[in-house]
Amino acid sequence: MEQITQTFRALSEEMRLRIMMLLIHGELCVCDLMTIFGEPQSKVSRHLAYLKHSGLLSSKRVGVWMHYFLKEPLDEISQAQLIFMKEQLANHPLFEEDFKKMEDTKKQKICENIN
């Protein structure tokens, strides 16, 4: 029961929910998320750490930056929640805007220019 509660707690904050909606599409660097949200590294990293400690994300270091991606395998409840989010929330205007910003940001290859 604790894992179920932790999953919903992790998804109950707007920025963490937005991060998860982006990571459904694949790995992202902290610098990408900073650009997408227009937020400082400290704020983005704090939310990523919360999601990671909740068992939803994994990470790896690439140069000076951390890259985050969905943990594999996720427990059944978390996996079902992500499927629901992808199917039911993807057309929400905020998530659509985030997705468009993500695509634009990936084209700019910001991490490569900062390293």
C-alpha cells in the first residue's frame, strides 16, 4: 500500500506531473527540462529527485548533466497510472504545449552546446 500512496503523492504536484508526461516519450536531460519549463536547475532537480525516490524514474550521468527516464520495470499500479495519463491527459493544452516545447528543445541540442 505504501508504494501506491507514494506514487499518487509523487504525481500530485503540477511540475512532477508535467515531467512525467514528457518522460513518457523518452529520456530527457535536466537542461532540457529547465528550458521547457523556464525554471532554474535547483527547482527542476528537486522535483526529479522526488520522482526518482518515489520509484518512478531512473537516471544516468552524461557529461556534466543528469538524464532521467522512466524506471523499468515499473510496478503494476505505476504502469497502469502512466498508461492512463498517456491516454487521457495527452490532449490537455498544457501537456500539448510542453510536448511541443520538448520537441523544439531537442532540436536545439542544448546539452551539447552547454558542455
